[in-house]
Amino acid sequence: MTLNSDVPLDFCPQPTTDGAALRSAERVGTVLRHALDHGLLGTSQPVAAFLDIDGIRASVASLQAAFATVPEVLHTFAAKAASLVPVLRLLAGLGMGCEVASPGELRLARDAGFAPSRIVLDSPAKTREEIAEALALGIALNADNLDELDRIDTLRPADCASVIGLRVNPQVGGGTIGAMSTATATSKFGVALRDAGGRDRVVQAFVRRPWLTRLHAHVGSQGCPLELIAEGIAETYRLAEEINATVGRQQITSLDIGGGLPVNFTDDDVRPTFDDYTRALRAAVPGLFEGRYALVTEFGRSLLAKNGFIAARVEYAKQSGGRRIAVTHAGAQTATRTVLMPGSWPLRVGAFDAEGRPRTGPTEAQDIAGPCCFAGDIVAEGRDLPVLAEGDWVVLYDTGAYYFSTPWAYNSLPRPAVHGYTADGGAVRLAPVRDAQTLDEIAAESGARHTDRLLALTPSGPATTR
Ligand SMILES: *Cc1c(COP(=O)(O)O)cnc(C)c1O
């Protein structure tokens, strides 16, 4: 396993000349000490996650400001980036809508209080039942392909309130992370525009369906350059113009431009910013901001990633083959992508002592390992950090999106608790977002209700039951 050792990812929360890094480490240290004092972290709570609520408000405000000149815009939050009901409720209160891609995410969005008209359903595998439910509720929906449009033809009620769109794949290419690139030639998402006849089939699909009023493109996520995303949206915009010209009226009234603004995981800087993004969009598609089309956005990672961290206790500090290894309680169960794809998803690690003070002292290359029983459960390899000891705390920065909110049940490790905090003015206040999973809950999710059922399953036993 290699972690780009030439990239300066190492993060020591000691006094440094980097003002921003110091601010972040100080703020996190303050929250860490508060959580230790209040028993939210300790020997029996060896891992927990924290969300910066001041930071989330600021991120949403910067998104809204970047698009402020667009007359009609609905910013939806991609629920998969932080599938936590209190977070979705907070975002609803800040004026956002919600992008969902499964019955589970739809349920969370509705529990959080989003009005159906502010929910957008995207998924490449919607069942007929899911489509019918969304259309009955008036939830906006983006069909992934032309067969899905055929289903909608038969399922759409006469008085349907849903805005219905079609997702296209502008096939402009991929970014640095293949798994995050949705506009490659062979992507599984949307209708491929550059395939032979693809563009014409899309135009005809709109000609035949006067109720089809939106085009959707989500070009990619982490690793995609802004210019690539902007080019995909420009292609989608040109298609909308072509369709409207063909039908001779403005049938397409809105464009859903997806999310995908990448996040800088190497230091405290927010870059690119939402302003950088709208600048790139303006350059590639000047007409996009003129108000002819209402806009929908679907950002996830860029709103939440830098507003969250995981804190985990160092249970043992050991050595093997001359390598120092800190065995902590944060591994693949809560930093799944980083552990499984360390080259693509490196995280900054902070070192704090048992009282939550930034660890000082000589640094040494150390592996930061997790609790999972496979050798690759390492969140940072050979990282230069102050030497860690049992009882210290490590912090995984920038994990507010797609990390603790999307845990992996490996080794039946519990989902860690999530707390929201505000720390403006120095005083820390905390509120629960999600409780840590209990052993009873783990057993229930692991089929405990059916404990004896396999014993009775024999060729001569009772007939199939559920
Ligand atoms: C995942 C996803 C998003 C959010 O992507 P981010 O990179 O988190 O902004 C938006 N739209 C669709 C369709 C997605 O699949």
C-alpha cells in the first residue's frame, strides 16, 4: 500500500506558520477536550464523529452566494454524502432541497421535513413502485434512461405535480478517480449523447413527451477538474437549446447540473470554492446564468467534508519490523474509502494527547491503524507525527461527508456516534446527531430474530416460509 509520500499531507497540530492549520487544530482540540470532559469520548467511547454546525451554515451560505444572480435556483443536498436526519433537517432549514437515490434516502429526506417539491429522485435502478410513489407524491425525478421514460409514460398520473427530467451523459471524459467519474464513454449513468444516434433519440424522447421539462447531468465527483464538469454542463445546455428549438417552444425549463465540486483534503483551505466553480461555468456556458433556465444543483462532499472530523483513541502503540504502529478505533468501518483506496483518498491525521491537547514532541513515521481484522486496515501509512502513546487521540480531518455517515459493518463494529457542535466565540455546545450503535442493534441487524431458523431447514422439513 502506498500513500503518495511526496505529497505534503502530514499534519502536525503544533504551532506552525500556517495560520489556517493552526486555527483548525485549535478549534478541533477545543471540541475534543469538551467531549472528553462530558464523557462523549473516553475508554468506553473510543471513537466518535463531530460535525461543525457553524461551518455547515457557512458552506451553505457560500453556495447560495455563488449562485445569487440566478433568478430561480434550487440547491439540493446529495443525501448520500451525509445520510443523517438531523443534518438533513438543518439543511432544509437553511433553504436547501434534497437529492435522493434510494427508498432509504427518500425516507430520510421526508423524515427531515423536505417538501416533496424540493426533493429530487435520481437513481439508475428505480423500480416501477419507486417511480409510481415519487410521481404520486410530486417529487421531481430524473429518468436515467429511455426505458425508464417508457415506464413513466404508463405510471404518470394525469394530475402529476412532479417535474420530470432525463439524465444525459455528455461523455466528456473522466477525472483522476475512475470510480468517481460519471461522464466517461462507458459510464452506467444517463443516456450517452455521443453514442451513434444517442443525441437524436434524446431529442425525439422530448418531442414525444411535452411533460418532460428538465435535463440532468452529474459529470463526476472528487477528482474531476472544474473545466471538465463545466464542459459537460455546457454540452447539456446546448442540447437543451437544440431540443427547445426543435419543438418550437421552451419545453425544457430547468437544468439540473448535479454536484461534484471536489474537496481539498491536503490542508485547511477550501479550494476550489463555489465562486471558482461558477466562474468556470460562466466561462464555459455564459447563457446558464441568464435566467432562461431554472437551475438545480446537487452538491454533497463540498458542503460537508471539511465540516466534520473523527476522533479515535489510541488503544495500543506498538512496533513491528522497525515501524511504529498506533492501533486506534478508526479504521475501515468509518474511513472505508481511505483504507480500501489509500492512493485516491488520503486523509490528514492530527495527534492529540490523552487530555485532548495537541501532541508535541519529536515526530516519527507511524502507521495509523484501525480495529478491523485485516492487514490493510491502515488509515495513514508511515505518516510523520509526534510519537503517539496509549490513551492519545488521533483526529481524521475532513471526514464530514461520506465517512462516518456511511459506515461499513465489517467485523460487526458499531456505527460511531455523531455529535454536532458550535464553537463560535470559544464556548463549545454539542448536540446529538446519531447515537453509537448498541450491541442489541448489531445483533438485530444480524438476523437475531431468525436465530434458530436454519436448524429446522432440512430437505424433509417444513415448506418454505418467510
Ligand atoms: C453523488 C451524487 C451527487 C453528489 O456528488 P458530490 O461529489 O458529493 O457533490 C450529486 N448528484 C448525483 C446524481 C450523485 O450521484
